Amino acid sequence: MPFRLHKQETDLLTDDQRPLAVIAGWGNYPLAVAEALKKQNRRIVGIGIIDHADPKLADYCEQFDWIGIGGIGKAIRLCKRWGAQQAIMAGKLHKVMYYQPNWWIKHRPDWKCLKAFYPQLLGFADRKDDTLLSALVNAFAAEGIAFQNVADIAPKLLVQAGHIAGKPLTAKQHKDVEFGWQIAKAIGGLDIGQSVCIKDQTVIAVEAIEGTDLCIRRAGELCTAGGMTIVKVAKPSQDMRFDVPTVGLKTLESIATAGGKVLAIEAGKTILLDQQEFIAAARRLNVSVVALDEAQVARLAA
């Protein structure tokens, strides 16, 4: 059984002794973060979001509990109970559920949630990701809990620049990467999405609330001839504490099913999950993968 500290004991912990709370959304990213922290001998406590997080996360944690997507108050109470003054949010939140009937019954927005997001819930403010995440940060910060940057916590998860897998890109594909990069950066700056699907320097599909995989699927339905290039980048002012672009095996499978041939991602600002398996799968699925930075993309345009 995991040990439980009383409040008086948690108050005596030094910063090095305190656990870090992993607040987990959908996908393998939270598990990758937990594995990276374990290799650093960091203490971990976990908070899983219902219908999102993988229950396997509990295996890495000294303490673990579940919250609804509106359980901000409970998450803060758990962090305090367990002595965590730092947290990292990992994994995707399915924002589309906000637009499904009676979402609040299962995900139970508590008083802290209502207080933090009442402008959005009442329609007085936008629901852009940056707006929502800023409100979340402020709610936790007011209780003495600071969200951490993944580049500081688990820097090895960020992909480095280079040709990752597959055949070298053709001149035509390079043009599509450069074209798609500019479009993806533009929609990222507007807080719409981070991915675009391109062919012949034409936008086939743009990611919005549905997420990358469904964007790619839609592109495959619209461009049945295949041969597309998918470009996924960080926002121009990306906050590396949240919503960090992430790719993994599922991304590759979606691209291959849709008939895509190239995946271009941003070096140093994208999480690449299960790298060795990812490279093997890219070769098997005949998808070329490159990681570029702004300077390299600028050279493509020259």
C-alpha cells in the first residue's frame, strides 16, 4: 500500500522530498513522463482525468486518484494532501466533450472550477486553449502549486532535429513542408490547432477541436489519391507547460491509413513517444518523418 502523509508531515518536507503531481489526460504521454521521472528517482503522485487517463499510470505513483474534467478543487486538495507543490499536465483533453449534452454530470465541475471558468461557462469569454489554460494555471498558483515545463522535467522526450525515418524527401515534398509550416504556425498563433495536411502546396485539412488524428482522417477522405504531407508544429508562443505537440504510433497509423507519405514535426518542441518503435513503424508504413527547426525551414524556402 502507498504511504500517506499527514498535513503536519507534508509541511516539513523539503523541495527535494516533495512529490511531483502528474495530472494525466489521454494518450501515452503521461506514462512517458512518469517513466522519465522514475529514471530520475523523482517521487510521483498521479491524478487521472476520467475517460482520458490510462489506469496504468497508477503503477508509477505513490498515490493516485481520479477526477472529472471539472474537478479542479479536488485536484488541488489531492496535491496538498500528498505534499506536491509542483505539477505537470500531460496528455490531451478532449475539448469536444464540452459540446456534448450533460457533460457536466459525469465530469462534475466543482466550486473551484466554476470560480476559475465562470466567464467561459456563462459565455462572457472565449474558450480558446490559451485562455482556459491560463485560468487553470492561476487557480493552482493561488493555492501554491506551480505547473512545470516539460523541457525542464523530461527534456529527453523532446525530439531533436534530423531525418527520423523513411526515404529522403523529394523537392516537391520539401515545398509542401515549407508551405504547411507557415500555415500551421498561422493557425497555431490564432489558437485554432497545430497540424495541417498539405498536397501540392494546397491545404487539404486543418486541425481544430477534433484533434490531429481526425484531421488526418478527414484529409484522407478528401484526397483519396494520397501522397499528403502532414505538418505539426508548436504555437509561435508555445507554453511548454501545456498542450505540447505530441506524436506517436497512433499518429503514424492515421497517416498511413489516410494515404499520407510525410510527417514533419518541430524539433525541440515536439514530444516523440516510443522512439525506437516509432522509427520501425514509420519504415514499415512507408512514412518519411523529419524534425526541423525554424532555421531549417527558412532554408527550404530560400
